[in-house]
Amino acid sequence: MVQSSVLGFPRMGVLRDLKKANEAYWGGKLSKDDLKAEAKRLRLAHWKIQKDAGVDIIPSNDFAFYDQVLDHIQLFNVRCPLLPHLRSSNC
């Protein structure tokens, strides 16, 4: 039997909820705990949408608050060859 899967799912939300929550947090209008709660709500809602649509294999651990590429740069401790005096987390 063939199973369905997706490579990723838009994380921003129908009304760009994550973008608005990030900007509110950066502006001091939303607490860190509230930002995390909104991210959790979005992840659960997106998993449910996929499940209800009949997706068999739902991706997880693909969430980023802002930039997935920057998350991976930090996760894999990528070095910045053009700026060797900077630590990789600042690159």
C-alpha cells in the first residue's frame, strides 16, 4: 500500500500568526511563554490539518520560529570562512 507524505508544511499559520507573534515578542508586547504557546498551538493545528487531510506520514521537528537555515547553521556549528574572527553563532 502506498502511503502519502509531505516534505514540509507552512509554519506561519493561515493569518501569518507566527510572524505576528514573533514581532509582538520582539517588540516586548508578548512574553516568551506566550510566544512558545502560540508556536505549540500552530504546530498542533498544522499536524491536525494534515491528519484530517489523510496524510499518512506527517513530518515533525521541522519547526523554526524565524529562519530554518539559521537554525541549521547553529545546529551544525557551521563556520563562517569569510569572517574567521567571529564565532559560528554570530556568522
